[in-house]
Amino acid sequence: MSILDAQREMRRAFLGGFAGQLIAGVIWAASAAFTLLAAPNVGIAVLFFGSMAIFPLTQGLLRLIGRPAKVGAENGLWALGAQIAFTVPLNFLLVFAATFYRHDWFYPAAMIAVGAHYLPFVTLYGMRMFAVLGALLVGAGTALAMVGTPFLSFGGWLGAALLIAFALIGRWQVLAEERGLNFTDGA
């Protein structure tokens, strides 16, 4: 199987990352809401532990909307996807270190960790939109850490908005590709 075929299969099976990003965005929004309405540590726990449920929830949502949620055994990109997924919990060790240093760095640090994790998605899906999403998350996280935020949950809301917006963009690109219009570029 060629890399382009493997990427196409990944795009179609996972609808351009739609379900995973949508679920991640909802978890980020829930985290921000709990940070604002309950307590910062509750919001932090919601994001950390909620993120552990992204993969099974993604699988369920994809099956619910009629996507296979898996690729063929000959698609070597499946292993890359699993490796990419494990970068986030490992990078959260740094997120927690930054948070212990400055509590208001939680969301900015999480945005940087998650944004960096999206960069290999360019190869995984063959979609350059993931480079834009990664750059926006890393850039926004860095700016928020340097400049500060108007309120603690601001970075959570911003992360949620970016994830949900790019979930919809990825879905649109793959559906357009399936209709014969090519808005992905096989990056």
C-alpha cells in the first residue's frame, strides 16, 4: 500500500480526524466550564482524565455515524497513530510541572503539548490543516503563557474552539474529497 493510499484510508476511516477532535474539543470546553464554575483543580482533572476517554469515545462516535473507525492490517499508519496518541500523556508531565510553577500556565502548557502532538497528523492523514491547527495551538499557548489571560479558563475555551473548528474543517475536506473534490493535498 502506498503512503497516499494509506493516508486516504486514514482520512476516510476517521473522517479527517473529525470525531476525535470534536470529542477533544467538548472535553476542553467541559474542563474550562468546571474550572470556571467549580474549581481550577476540578477543571484540570476533567481535561486530564477526560482525555483518556478520547479514543474509545471517538471509536463509538465514528461507528455511530457509519465510519469504519479502523483501517486494514496492511496500513502502516495505524501504528504511527498509536505512537502519536501516547505523546500527549507523556507531555502532560511537563504540563503539570509548568502548572505547579504557575497555576495559570495549565491551559497554555496543555495547548502547546496538544498542538505539538497534532504536527505528525500531517503525515498520518495527508492533510496540511493539522500543521495549521498545531501551529495555532502552540502559538496561542505560548502567547497566553507570556502575556497572561483575562481568566484561568480562557485557554480552555480557546483550545476547545480551535479543536471544534478544525474538526469541522477536516470533516468538510474529507466529505468533499469523497464527492470528487480534492481539498486535501496528500501532504
